[in-house]
Amino acid sequence: MDVNVGDVKLSDLREFVERSFRPVAEDKELSFEIEVHGANVPPTIETDEQRLQQVLKNLLSNACKFTEVGSVKLRIGLAEGRQFASESLSRAEAVIEFVVEDTGVGIPQDKLRLIFEAFQQADGTTSRRYGGTGLGLSISREIARLLGGEIHVESSVGEGSSFTLFLPSTFRHVEHPQPDDTVRERVVFAHETGEAGGPMAPPAIPTVERPELDPALLLPSDVRDDRDEIQQGDRVVLIVEDDAELARTELEVARERGFKGIVAQRGDSGLALAHEFKPDAIILDMKLPVMDGWTVLDHLKHHPETRHIPVHIVSAGDGRQNALKSPSSRSRSRRRASRTPSAKSAASSTAISGACSSSRTTRLSARRSSS
């Protein structure tokens, strides 16, 4: 998936933040400030505007959510005297910092790394009190890496947090890792930095094995889904379907059955989302762009993180009658095949119903085995 690079006016970005978050802060009676520090800050930067907005939206949403008294602030300026883990920042002529500060609940030092994992917050109490899944920070980390940047975080319990997104002022293409490579997390924590404010050399950031997937694949498709509204405890179905209208139909059926739905229109995107969200069930088309459904299915059923997820196949028949199933869903997951769009749509509804049934059965089995 390509990055849509262009000139982004910081004045436009400021207006976007003002329009999006001042009403939120006022509703909670919080002080809200946006500051541009320094005369040397360029009026424009070269990056992907939509993805930059998404990271700031995630960081500011969390700041407002977890702050009950005090303030939320966005500071934009030049990053000076810093050292970075990423090569694109180290070689950049200028680095822009976007600092989101709050006076909220704060995060314990031993929980800082955890919150950047999908579906994690500092602890269960925080989740129950404030809702949400913590997925926004996981995606923000991936977008930062995609744009050649990284995120730094500092926090003190009861005092607040500071999340800083660093981006090069001029975008440089980032080569994505090959299948056998490892990549470094683009998150740096305060206790891992030197006294001068930059990471110690070499940075104390562990290498993390990751699938050979472009992080951009986690971003929303053309079909508006529920990924931003998922709360802990929700039942989630992943719909992997390249036909936008059919995907919308499947999404509506899933919602009627009490599911939150996530939509991917490419096979590689569906695979990335399956690893990131760990859905309760997957609806999978076989004829997908970039990576076909059979390849996706084979990966899902041979990976320990996803092989237990029931997969229901909806596709035009192509002669292959057998699909890999999880052990718990082998007797329930059926292949729905048809040559016509209308019949495929009907099969989609049936598959969604089957996914609901399989999901409930899988959850009951898991509860029984743990009790």
C-alpha cells in the first residue's frame, strides 16, 4: 500500500486538531492548547497528511479520555539535540516533533511497553473505567514507522503523560523488512534515554519478530467499519472481501447479529488485521487481490495465534471443495459457493450466521476448558 506523500501545512493541521478536539476538551472542562514553538519551524512538511492526522487523533483522543482534571496540550516544534533509533530520522535534515501532553492518570513504568500492544491498556481497572481496547497506540506505532518516524513516551502515575511523534520534515521512503528480517519497534521509553534527552547509543530497544506484512495494511479500507468503536468484550468478525458493496452487506448482517465488524479488501490486509485484532470469526472471500484467499487461509490455520479462529468461506466456486478448518469449527464451518452475485450475497448472510454460531461455541469451549 502506497504512502500518499504531499506538502502538509502545519496551519491546516492545527485547524484540524482545533476543530476535532476543542469541543471534546470543553465538554470535560479541560484546558486545551495548541502551540507552535520556535521561529525555525517550517510552515509545511512532506508526509502523508491523512496518516499524520490519524496518529495525532489517536494520541489526543487518549489524552482527553484519560484526563479528568487539568489540561491537554499539543506542541509542535523542531526536535533538536536528539538521537533516534530509526535511520530515516538520524539522516533527516530536520525533524519535527508533535508532543501531546496531559495531566491525566499516568502510566506505571512497567506498563509503558504493554500499552503499545494491540488490545492492551495499563490494567483491567483502566479498561473497565474508560473503555476502549488500546488498539490506537498499536496502529500509531505502525504508522510512525511507515512514515519514517518513531514515538517516544514519558509518564508518571497521577501526574500525566507525554507522547511525542517524531517525523522527518521531508519524507524518505522506508524499505519494509523481508520475511526473514526483524525490525525494531519505533517506540522509545523515557527510562531508556540518556540525560541529554536522546536514546543511549545503541538504543535499548528490543528486536521483535513480526510477520512479513506492511504496517499500512492495518489502516481502514474504503468500507467504513467498526474498528475505532471496538470495546473490550465485544464480539468481532473480520470480513475479507474485495467487493465493497458485498462487504457492506456482510458488515450490516454482522451488526444485526451483535458483532462489531472489520473490513479488509485485500488478502494481505486481511491477514494483517487477523493478527492485529484476533477476531472471534473470519468471513473470507477466495478471489482476493494481492494475496488470494487460499494463501490467507493456509497462513491462518498454520499460525498458533490464528489457527483457532473459525473461518467461513464465501466465494465463487473454483473447483476446490476442501478448506482448512480449526478443530473447534471443523464440523460447523461450511464452504458457501456460487456463480452469481445474488447467490453469493445470500451465502454471505448464511456464513455470517455460521460465524456467530461458531464464535459462541468457541467461547463456551474456552470457558469450560479454563474452569
